[in-house]
Amino acid sequence: MPSRTISQNEFVVLIAMLTASVAFSVDAMLPALPQIAAELVPEMPNEAQLIITSFVLGMGIGTFFTGPLSDCYGRKATIVGGAALYIVGALLAWAAPSLETMLAARVLMGLGAAGPRVVALAVVRDLYSGRIMARIVSFVMIVFTLIPAFAPSLGAGIMALTGWRGIFLAFTVFSVVTTGWLMFRLPETLPKENRRPVRAPVIWAATKEVLTHPTVRLSIVVQSLAFAMLFTMISSTQQIFDEVFGRGTTFHFWFGGIALCAGSAGFINSQLVVKLGMRKIIKVMFGIEMMISAAMLLIAMSGVPQEVLFPAYVIWVTSVFFQTGMCVGNLNALAMEPMGHIAGIAASIIAAISTIAAAIIAIPIGLSYNGTIVPIAFGIFLCAALARLVSGFIRRDQSEDAEA
């Protein structure tokens, strides 16, 4: 039986590890993309980045279902079911003979990963609210960022020992360990008397409530743009390191350093959010990102030598990751605060729409890569500018004042 007492520190780490299955499933793949492209699609190597976005699309689709299921059957059962689906997808990807099979398996992995990704947020909302919830999410993001920091190096190490297929076996082990931890340590956070049956009228009513609330709706739009910037950067950065700068062999070290630097965003946000509020931080961060992306675009178009271009690019990539750490937790808290009574389905709708929309935006930006940084920088600049514009319309909500 699971323990009935779990410390806040253990809770934060557990939730972070559950959600980290998403980051691990993406970032550990990055060093393997050239080898996978060479083996499965040598004539069109740029399409290997679809291995990243196909996972994201599957995860977005899955989030439509995981929230209602968790509201009906409980948080833990939904997470365990998602983990089982994820493991099946990972094993299929391990054996994939073609890119098409690989992409289908990655979609299946994404469907399964939606369980821990969405329901973990609902678990946090079951226990916390307001700025305290935002602070907890910030601490989760601190631990969460350690996975992207080390995942590419871990993926490169596994690949050196077993080839790229061994990475999918590592995904399986990771899922088994984190799911077992959940089963034995965390009590169910949704009592049976508070559960909602999976009925179309109930789901439709909850969906309408989520989409008609102005704070939630605008937060979803801004979060979609934030994720689009992140997914674009993740899917294209390995190619840029390799083809533009000739640093493909050391990419995982650079990426780890970038992720570690950006990981400070969670800690900084946890200290500032109680004093400044979520909306102010969001607006300031997108304004800064817009300016940095504009500067990167100008530098990339000016034909400066690589001695100048490379450090500018590293700073820019770090800023996109840092902005995500500063904004996404706050956007989630803003969106979830009015939805506590339907936390599961609200988490699903918010995550599903923002993830699918972000993937739809990120795919054409990523595929526009032409051997230079210019199209990627232009796409991310537009996303940052739109996010800054829309975030200004988010009205002050009770979540700005709630303390518990």
C-alpha cells in the first residue's frame, strides 16, 4: 500500500520525475537524430526532426482524454495506464524498420506520456492553489530542467554502447521506475466522492466553461506560443550545431550547459512570483525574448563571422529555454486557478490545445531550416512578439491574490 505521508520535497521530486518523462523522451533523442536519419531516411535527413514533433502531437492528442479519465477513475490509475501505453510505444520504436513506423511509435509514446504530464498537474492542483501552487510548479520546474541538461549526454552515452535503439529501452526503464515510485509512495489525491463520470454532456459543459473563461483562454494562446518557441528550438538546434557550426560531436555538452543555465529560471520565478505576480513576470519575459530574438535575427542576417555568431546563438537558445521556465508554470497556474472544481479535464484541455497548436506552429518553422539561422530566428521572433501582445490582455484574476 502507498505511504500516507509524503514530504513536500519528495512530492516535488516525484511530480518532476513524472513530468520529466516528456523531456527525457525528447532530449535524449537529439544526439541520435543524424544516425536515425542515415539509417531510416538518408535521402531526406531534415525529416528526422519529425521524430520530435510526432511525439509532441501524440502527447497533445492524448491530453484530451487523460483529464476526463483521471476525473472519473482517479489520478493514479490514469498515470499508470498512460505509462503502459508509453512503454508499448517505446518498444515498437526500438524495433522500427522505417521512419513511418518510428513516427507511429512516437505518436503512441506521446499518447502515453500525456498521462503523467497532464495528471501530475491535476495532482498539484488537488493539493495546492494560487501563488503557492505557482511556487510548487516552479520548484517542479527546477528538478524538471535537470533532465534536459543531462538527457542528451545520457542519450549519447547509451548510443555509444548500444546504438540509437538502446535509447528506447532506457525510456522503458525510466517509465517503470517512476511509475512504481508513484504507486507505492503517493496516495490518491482525488476522493471517490469528488469523481466525475465520463459522459459527453459533462465533458462538453466542462470544455465550454474552460474555453469561455477569458483568463484561461488567453493563457492557452500565450502558452501555445511559448511552447512553439521551445519545440522549434529543440527540433532544429542539433542540426544547427552540426551543420552551421560544425559542433555536432559536442552538441550534447553544449545543450546540457544551456539547460543547466536556463534551469535557474524555476528558482528565480519561485522567488519573484509571490512579490511581483504571475502576469507581470509573463509580460516582461516575453518582451525581453522578443528583443533578444530580434537581435539574433539581425546578427544572423549581417554575415558576421562564426566567432561572433556562435556565442550569440548560444545566448539566444538559453534565453528561449529560460523564458519557458519563467512563464509556463505561471501560465498554467493562471489557467488552472479558476478551474479547481474540474481540475482534471481543465488540465487536459489546456495542455492539449497548447501542445497541438504549438506543434502545428513549430513544424513549418523547423522544416524551414535552410542551412542558416535566419528562418528559425524569424519564426521565434514572431511567436515572442505575439505572446507579448496577447499576454497584455490577460486580466487580473483571483489567482494573483490567492495565497493558498
